[in-house]
Amino acid sequence: MGAKPKPRTVVIVALPGVQLLDVAGPLDVFAEANVQAGYPAYALFVAGVEPGPIRSSSGIRLMPDRIVDRDFQEPIDTLLVAGCPNAAEVPADGSVIDWLRRRASRTRRFGSVCSGAFFLAAAGLLDGRRVTTHWAVADMLASKFPSVTVDTDAIYITDGKLRTAAGVTAGLDLALALVEEDLGRDTAMKVASQLVMFFKRPGGQMQFTRKGEAVPAGRAALQELQRWVAANPSLDHSVASLATRMELSPRHFARLFRAEVGVTPATWVEEARVNAARRLLEFGNEAPKQVALHCGFADADTLRRAFNRHVGVTPAEYRKRFARITEVPARQH
């Protein structure tokens, strides 16, 4: 048998306040890949900003193996930046940003988990790239760094040597994809089996998000109208009927709604109806046809198309994953 290849050096940068699972999740995937491969395919390191324990967002402290900009003489194969819950608001450490800029160009691949994308973006490493991050901060990333194209639904994205993952547990999905790149599908599937995780997770982030739930906006009268629509999704909510309720002409109402709410009345109504359908699917046992009827959709097919647009999965798939577990009655003896 030939000599085994040298281990690929994987470095995960963990900054103060890091989300622990952004670090531990990918590391466990790579460590299990070593087991399944039967040799040390990966050498794993956590990099901190300074010596001493790194306090995570949960309060648990993590000891770094290396210090950024100090201890790295060896080449880095894969460089990942873990996210922090406050990454979008806290200015990044300049020395860390400079180090990321220098080292990323010399790696085979680099990327981020969750809001770690903000640190790469601050280093200019995401300019002109397509990326993903946690749905809750995706709009903020796009706004703060307009040269970056942000996909709010993807679990992970590959763009050249760049790899980015969505929130928290998506770091495991990304790491598994990297294992598949390096060691092949069979080894990656064994890792997924051992860790009891999807080999390819079904659907995207939209099925988890509660963002954009048709929150009332605009002047008080418009907000009152939106609350009424949300409470009565099955009624006729055409522009003409909503305009009549507001005592405005349809044209003036549509223009006013778009200007103050930011979307058309039809888009807002569809979002409100999809949200109502989500609640029924989570907490009820009605068939899709009844859900469609109660939420103002013409039929089950119309519901399915709208639901797929907004949530990224079908109503049946959504119910399977998110329906409330009902208590099974005790067996009578």
C-alpha cells in the first residue's frame, strides 16, 4: 500500500463571543472523517485572537490551539471563520481582518459559518461573490456590503475557493460537503450516518425563518388594515376590496401601500396567507385543501405554489418537519 497523504490542515477562527456549535460542529465532522477514512486526513486547529480561553456566547470557554497572526508557520489548507451572535454589530478587530486577508489568499479554500461571513466581508474577501449566512442577518450583510450577493435560502454555497454556510448547524452540512470533496461520497456518507445527520439536508433556510412574517408597517390606518387581513386570511383581499375598506381609490391605495409598506398589497396578502397556512400546518391536522380554503387560496395547488415560493418546501414537507407532536393516548389495560 502507498503512503497516506499528509493531513490537510483545517483552521477554524473563533473570536470572542463565538457560537460554540459553529466551531464544534464542523470539527466533529472532520474528526469523524479521520475515523472513517482510517488515517488522519485532517489536522484540526482552533485559532484565537490572544492566548487564554475564548469565551463563547453560551459562556463555555474554549482553549485555542493557535493565535492569529502569531503561531502559523505551517500552510493552511482550509480556513473557516466561525460566527458570533453579535458579529453584525461589533466592529471587527483590525489585526484579525488583516490576517484573514493575507492568509485566505494562500489557502486552498476558505470560508465562514453563520455570521462569520461579516469578518470575511470586512476583509474584502467576499466582494463580487455569491454567499450565504444566517437568515436573520442576511439582509444586514447585503446592506452593509453591497458588492456581495447574499442568498438568503441556501444552506451552504461554493464560489470558487470560497465556501459559506448558513446559521449554526449548517456548519455541519458545509463540513460534510468538504469531506465529500476531499475523501469521496462513501466516506462522507459514513460520517453522516455516524453523526445521525442528513447527507444532503432537504430544503433551504426559508423553512426555518420567521423573518418577513408580514409585519404591519406604514401609517396607523394601514397597520390596522394589515392586522385585519392577517386575522381574516380567507376573505377577499383584492386591491379593490382593500381600497374600499380604506375609502380610497384602488390606484391611490396601491401606490400608498407600496410607498409605506415596501411591497405591493398582493405580495403582503400572499405572505400573510402563507403565514396563516404555516400555523395551521404546525398545529392542526387539516388536509391541504382545507388549509388552502381557510387561508384564502383558491385550491391546494395554489397554496403549494405560494408556499414553495415563500418557504422553500411544499406544505406536506413542512408539516412533516414542523408539526406539533401530539400526545399519544395511554393504552387501556
